[in-house]
Amino acid sequence: MATIDVFNMKREKVGSLDLADEVFNTDVNEGLFYEVVKAQLASRRQGTAAAKERSAVSGSTKKLYKQKGTGRARHGSIRAPIYVGGGIAHPPRPRDWSYRPPRQVRQGALRSALSKFNKEGRLVVVERFELAEIKTKGLLSALTALKSEKKALIVDATTNENLRLSIRNCKDHQFLPPEGVNVYDLLRHDTLVLSKEAAKALELRCLNPAAAKADRVSRRGDDAAVKPAAKPAKKTAKKGGEDGGAQ
């Protein structure tokens, strides 16, 4: 087990946390970073680039002049790509650039990224990330006390409204819930700040994705308001009565 120090908001050690070596102390495979980040960036592409070919642009379909006898080059349409205002040869088409690497590759890349932060001393675990009010200045002061004033990725539960709303105006810092942590956002930050609860959630997510998903769904169900029961549909009487048919 990887033993990680747990701090309070003043960076005073208040305990330690044992986490699985398979998640926070495994061998770092940087080759997986390339595969997963490339897939993430490809999936973000809109894929809406398009241009018109010669059959789609407006213009006459008449042959410009006769085929032979003029001494000029042979042309059949003013919409050909050689003319200004004509169509584009082999134009780009709208397409979906997204693809998904195998699950073992995605999980391996996430574990390698978390282990990289731990081995390089850029992982900070706090007991609870508490802010007295929704204020960006207070958040920046807390990060300075935690020695994480550079680009920091803060991971905590979505129920921490003060943190989530205070960080929105920060250019260099980002907030993510445990289920939203990804390789791209990890690698573009200098420090990873985890609450104790978020660290355990990430460990569960990497070791048992199915259990983590079930736990996430159950927590959403507990937080959601109970919807009122739907009104029963009115019964419509059949035409002609129960006997039906003409006598």
C-alpha cells in the first residue's frame, strides 16, 4: 500500500492515508499518455469542415464553347475547379473524428498519471477542502497555504459548492469531481490536490470501475428529489357501447 500524508488547509499533517499501489505507486507508462490524450483531443474536434464540389456550386451547366476548332483548351463547365468560383476538388466532408482506445489502455494511462504525481511529490491530499464562503481570493489563499499556487487540479465531490463556484474565475486552476478526472487534465497541471474522499473514490474507480459506477449512480439517486407519481391515464369509452356493432 502507498502511504500518503494527509494535511489540513494550513498544510499541517493530520494523518496518513493508505492507497493501493496499483493506482498511486505503479510503473509509469508514458506511451499510454500519448494514446489517450490523442484520442481525447480527437474526440473534441467538431468535424464540421465542409466545402462544395463542382456539382454543388451554382453556375451554368452549358458547355462554354465547342470542343474543337477554337484553338483554346477544352472545357465543359464553368463550375470546374480550375475556374474562380468553381467547386473544390476533393473537398473536406463533415465527419466524426472521435474514437475510443481500449479500456485497459485508458485505465493504465490514468493509473500511470496518478502514480507520476505521487512519485514526483506533486500530489497533495487534504482532510477536507473547506472554504468559508464563495470567494476566489479565499481559494487562492488556501492554495498558497497548501503550496499549490501554480496550476492546480482540485478533485472533490460535486456537493462542495463553495469550492466549485470559487474556482470558476481562476485561469490556472480547475475543479473536477472524481468521476471526471482524465489524463489530459492531469498532465496539463502542475499539482494535484485531492480530498480524502476523492482519493478513495479514484482508487475505487481504477480498481473496480463497475463498483465505482454503481456507487456514483446510488449517490445521485440519494441526492435527487423524489418525483411526484404520474397521474393515471383516463379511460376512454369505446364507441357503440360494450356490445359494439350494429344490430
